[in-house]
Amino acid sequence: MLTNESGSFGSFVRRFGFCAIAKCDLRAKDNKQMSDTIKLVIAGLGLVGKRHADAIVKEDDIDLIAIVDPSEDAVNYSNKNNLPIYPSLEDMFLKELPDGVILATPTPMHAEHAMYCLNKKCPIMLEKPIATSSEEARALVEASEHFEIPVLVGHHRRHNPIIQKAREIILSGEIGQIRAIHANCWFYKSDDYFEIAPWRKQKGAGPISVNLVHDIDLIRHLCGQVESVQAQCSPSIRGFENEDLAAALLKFENGAIGTITVSDSIVASWSWEMTSKENPIYPSTSESCYVIGGTHGSLSIPDLTVWTHKEKRDWWKPITSASVSYEPADPLQNQLRHFLNVVKNNEKPLVSGREGFRTLQVIEAIQKSALTQQSVKVET
């Protein structure tokens, strides 16, 4: 249902002029008319934006036609790679006609930039989190769904073959009904990490919103919808405005219970970054960071080890383990290929705007619970 409350879809319509768009005339090109090669623009050429640019170079049927970023570093990059560069989306759309836009701009700009692209009838791949608040995210999702312009949220870990295989194991029933989940997200970010970008020290930029959003999204993807949360957090030991440690108890709609802890001030090996070998910038270990327990077995991730009783389910009987194989692939590259198919109307987004919205709702519930010291129900 489309709402008209402040900050909702209705206010965005008034702000961005969506009322002038005819729903039946949103896309000038369908999958039959579109060229085999699609044209993309990247807005925001930070660390993540550059990774998207590197991924595009590897694809023969995707062209990077422009950059949107006012920074000197982005100008140097565009000059080096002979790419047009624009200081704003408005300037870019005056000169370019992209098939899709990858938005890797700072999170506070996500909602405004995304709505501008939707108003230009342009599909977007939007980096996580989808917005700074669920209110902004809801308005964005309602606009996307109402006008049928796809939004793909960049929770790229869902595109990792490890996660795809883990979900396959769970859906097969091999470990039975999920009863419990535990996830660790522990690592130590150096002082330099905060000094080069002082906003990382500010309130709202702690590991709950910056890092945990990835893990919550994967837990939802693998284990189902979160119904309520209870959380605690501790202030930064380095004296920053945000938290550097948090823990949450998650209750799922299917009756399962989960626990998750996150910290960017703990020296440890138990995080997705250090266990999945997904990004070579992080040192790799042989540990796992997620454990999912079911009525017939348990699964650890990312090592994909399944533990079961081969004879009778009995803690006095022998328990055995088996490692499940998978074909490694770069999830960021997989996500880009998926976006190509979304743009061509061949596939629906694996992580739609609504999925990104629901993950953000859980993150907000964790933050609210830690602040109020009360259990918080996640809206559905």
C-alpha cells in the first residue's frame, strides 16, 4: 500500500515529481530491444565503486560509460581510463543514457540518489545499506514497486557460491528444522582506518550499521524472517561516538533463536571477512563464523561442514562430519552478471529493495533495543 506520511512514498512523489511518470511507459527498452551490451554508470568511486569498475572491465557485454563523483581521485581515475566524469547525477543524465546505474555513494545519499535514478526510469544497483533509515527505505521500495523499476541492493554475499550451497543444504532438509543460529563478526580495525575517514568515528557509523548489516542479511536469507530482537552494546573503547561492540538475541518467525556478536576492536579470526576468502585484501583462516543447528544436523559456514548422527540421533552415539564441495567464484562478479539480467528483464533481483528494507529493519531493531534495553519487535 502506498502511504502519504511524511518521509514516505507520497512525499518523495511530491519532491521528485513521480506523478508525471506513466506507469505503462517506464522502460523505453525491453529485453528484445536492448543491445546485447548494456551501458552502466558508477556513482561514487570509493573503495567499493572501484571494485565494481574492476568487475565491469572483466565483462565483454557490459560497458562502463561514465563516472559520477566530484572528487579529485575520481577525476584522476576517469582521465587515466578515458571515461567521462560528472559532478552529479543531474549533469550525467543530461549527457548520457545508461541502461543502469551502480550507486556506491555514501549511505546518507542513497535514498535521494536512488529516487533520482528511478525518476529517470533507470534501474539501479544500490550499495548496502539501502538507506539511513527504514522510513527512507520504505519510500524507495514503494516507488520502485509501484513504477516497476528494479532496485537491486548490494548484499553481494548472497551471490557467493558458499552461501548458495549452504542455502541448498538447508532447503534440502538435510539438517532438519532450524532451531538455533550463532554468528561471530569479530575483527580489529586499525586506528588508520578511522583517521583517513573521520566520519567512521561518528554516531551511527559503528559496526552495527557498517558491518552487521551484511551478516544479518545472510542470516535472514538462510534462516528466515526475524520476529524480534534483544540487544546490548558497549561504547567505543577508543573514545569514538559510536559503539565498538554489540550482541543481539534474535527470535525468528519459524521459532528458531539466534545469537550474534559484532566488534571492530577485537583481535580474532571469526568473521566472514577472514573465513570466506571472498576478498583477498583480508588474511584468510580455516575457521568458520556461522553455525546453524537443526533437528537432524548442524552446518558450519563458510567451511560447509555438516555434522550428523549416521545411526540414531543420540548424544551418546558417534557423530560424524562431512565437508560439502562447491565451485568458487567472485560474488561481486556474480552480482554484476545478475544485474545485467535484471536490467534486461530476464531475472528478478535476488536482493530486491524490499529485501534490503527488511534487513535494515532488523538492524534498526537491534540499535533501538540496545538503546532502550527492551525487546523490540520487527515490523512486517
